[in-house]
Amino acid sequence: TAVLNTVPSPSSRTRTCMSMSMAHQQLPTSSSSSSLRLVRSRARHFHSRHHHRSSAPQQSPSSQGQCWRLFAAKGAAAEKAVKSKWWEKVPEGGLDNLRDVSSTQSLIEELSLAEDRLVVVDFYAQWCGACRALYPKLVKLAQENEDIVFLKVDYDANKSMCKGLGIKVLPFFHLYRGSLGRVDELSASVSKLPRLRTAIQKHNTPRCDLQSHDKGAPTSPLDVVPELEELERLEKEALAEALAMGAPEPSKIPDERASKTGERSEEAAGAGASA
């Protein structure tokens, strides 16, 4: 009775708790009286309230560890997402002869700017494991052959163009050379890399383009690769349809390589006239 009627003060909670525990232990376990049940109920209620007040504001070590593990997992996932863009990796300083192609028009422009240089077009997909394994080898090839232009075409971003060019497996390569147009096409993986090296050595031999020389101007890729002309036509129709439906017109960014090529052509024409 004394224990039940005592109102604990803030400074004597611990002593009251101990007293209630001792009273609880001294009571006979076989008793079924109401006082026994009341004492046990008050004791459980007091213990639960005191434990909740003392531990609620604090964070247990286990929960702190879980927070740190969750934070580390999110950081690792973000780092993995950044590192997963293997198709964008290039050596420090970059490579001038390794570029991306985003449309049929940009492919035609690249082939025109290459003139009589050999152009190797790599068709890949970001999800393709064989493409990912081969990519470092392709970068090394570009470093070893600075006179060759290497172009990358993302299959998922250019499906209509890839299907129009007959791409059915990945990775796949097209080789273009000036007025000859497409000189070779092949599928190559890491184990079949020698096939690509052999094709490059075969079609990169020095030669003089008599057809372009007789015409007095470089041959357009559309003249020697008919499917490119058809793809360009379809792309222009799709663009015109999109503009008619209110889509914004794509911005035209001047190409520095095109301007440099124009300057070289003007210089050559001036030199020929003076001669």
C-alpha cells in the first residue's frame, strides 16, 4: 500500500523503481489477489514510461550503424552510375579522331569532311557487354592510327539509321573510303579484333583518288552510299512533320571542322589560280 500511494518525484524515480521491483519480487507468485495484479501492472507501466522517456531522444549504436551503411550504399550507387558510362571514356587530353555520331546528317557530314581518309564506324549499344569489352581496344586503335577517323553510333539513339544500314548484330563496323564509299563491313568482338586490324591495314593504303581529281571536287558520300541518301530523305521528312506539329526547330551549331575545311579549300583554289 505504501508503494502504491507514493508519488515519485523527479529526483527519486530510480529509488522508486527499485522499491517497486523489490515489492514485486517479495509478493507471492501464487497469490491471485487484486493487490498483486495491481502492483505488477503499476510496475510494468512505470518501467515502460521511464524507459521510453530516457531512450527516445537518443539513437542506438545499431541504428547509427544502419544510417552510415545506407549512406555508404547510396554513395557507392552514385559512383557506380558515374563510372558506368564506359562509352564516353577517352584518354586524358581526348582524341581528335574519335567522335560520336547522333544522326544520319552528322554521319554524312563526317564522311564529307574525312574526304579520302579511311573512316571506321562503330555501331554499339550501352547495354552490350561485347561492345563494352571491345571499346578500350577501339580507343587504342584510334591512338595508333591518328590518320583514320573513328565514329561511334549508339544503336538505341539511332535505331532507324542503324536498321537502314542493315545493322543486325553488335558490335558491328562499317569502313568508308572517299569515292569508294563503303569498302568493308564486319562484326568484331575482342576475340575477333585481328579481323578489324586486317581490314584497316587493307583499306588504309596510300592511294590517289582519280575520280575526285577528274571532277575537280571531292565526291559526296551520297553519290557512293545510296542508302545514306534514302536515310537522309526519311530523316528530313520526319523533321518536317515534327515542325508542322509544333516541335521546336533544332539549333544549328557551326562546325569548326567544316569551317577549317572550307578555308583549306579556298587556299588551295587561290594557290591553283596563282599558279
